[in-house]
Amino acid sequence: MICTFELNDADTKFVTDYAERTGQIVEEVAKQALVDYVREVEEAERAWAEFEKDPVTYTLDEVEQHLGLA
């Protein structure tokens, strides 16, 4: 699949500079960023669905006590 999109001058410089610093081409940076973003969104959605099944929360003090840090 080929995707085309436009970036403003500031974003173009930002992405191009990053690509150069990391030894990549802009297309690689864009592809990886898009794939990473979609994976993170899907993971967040799965985590939220799991939380909604059993919405138990703990305070920081409770977690520290459970881990033996307090």
C-alpha cells in the first residue's frame, strides 16, 4: 500500500532531522510511527476493556505495602 500525506515545513524539518540522526529515511520513520501508534491504541483499548471487566484500583500506599516498599 502506498500512502501520501503532507507535512508543514516545521514538521517536515522535525521528521527529516530525526530520520537523519537515526540513519533512516523519512518513509521508514513514518511507517514505524504509524504502526507503533496503531498498536498502542489497540493495546490501550484491550487494557481498558479488561479493566472494565474488573474495575479494581489501588492507591499508591496500597501498592507500596503489597510490594514491601512501605
